[in-house]
Amino acid sequence: MEVKLPPGHPLRPDFSCCHHCWREEGHDPKESEQLRKVFIGGLSFETKDDSLREHFEKWGPLTDRVGMRGPQTKRSRGFGSVTYSCVEDADAAMCARPHEVGGRVVEPKRAASRADSVKPGAHLTVKNIFVGGIKEDTEEYNLRDYFEKYGKIETMDVMEDKQSGKKRGFAFVTFDDPDTVDKIVGK
């Protein structure tokens, strides 16, 4: 995944407020649906929409929930999605993994847009990002301070020329959780 960060790019700090944050602190209730939606895979074929709602509304109010059903059988197809009213609630649900619904451990992932979901590699689990356009005077600790607001960093490699030691203007950052990358790339 490649991320080019514009100068002065606003960072959302890790979630730290209640599920009514957008009302109480002025957050926009129309935040990107993609960042508020969580895809749920691995559901039991007996899973009902109500059990999906009951489980996932523990992290905040849902604006939508869908358990995908077969057109003829009307049985669960084993996946669905939930959409929260604000991004922080979706973040909280992702941080609370693993989830168990109907006696089964399910696999929540950030939802991808339709356009992105058909791209090759869209469903890969990625824990690292490429960061380009880094100024020569930027130090590793500057990048670390910037990116650790999103999640725990496993490794950071600021690339340098082997001969001269001069910085090459790009880096690779690896996080401990693929959801962190999904949040960064989704912004």
C-alpha cells in the first residue's frame, strides 16, 4: 500500500470518546461510510440479522446492518456488514477483536469501496505501507510520532543510499495490525 501524506495532513487521534462523540464534540455524522462500515465474514449460516445487530451495537449505534442471504434459500450466506454512526465506534469494534457471533468466531474487516474491492489484491491483509515524498531533513522519530497515532508500529525503515548514507525520500512502515493500514489508506 502506498500513502503520500500532504503537508499539514490532519490526523485523527486514537478513539477516546463515547459512542455519542459526533453529537457531543461536533464530529460530522456524515463521515465517510467506508470508514464507518465493517464487513463481517465467517458468520454461521443460521445467523440472524438481529444477532448481528445485538453483538455489534455494543460498540455504538448502528445506522445499518446487513446479513447477506441467498435469493432462493433466504439462508445466511456466511457474511454481512454493520455500519456505525461514527468512525470511532467502528474503531472500537475493530479493537475488540476477536468477535464471536452465534457461537462462532467471525472475521471483521474494514469495508472496501466497490471500486477498490474489484482491484487486484484488494482483499489481501496488509500490515505495511510505503511512504513517499519525505523531505531530507525528516528524521525517523518524526515519522514515528506521526504514524504511531494510528497504531502500534512493528518496524520502520527510512531508506538511505548505501554509499553516501543520504536519505532517499521514502520509507516503509509496518504495523502490528492490518486494520491500522486500512484506516490510514481509507483517509
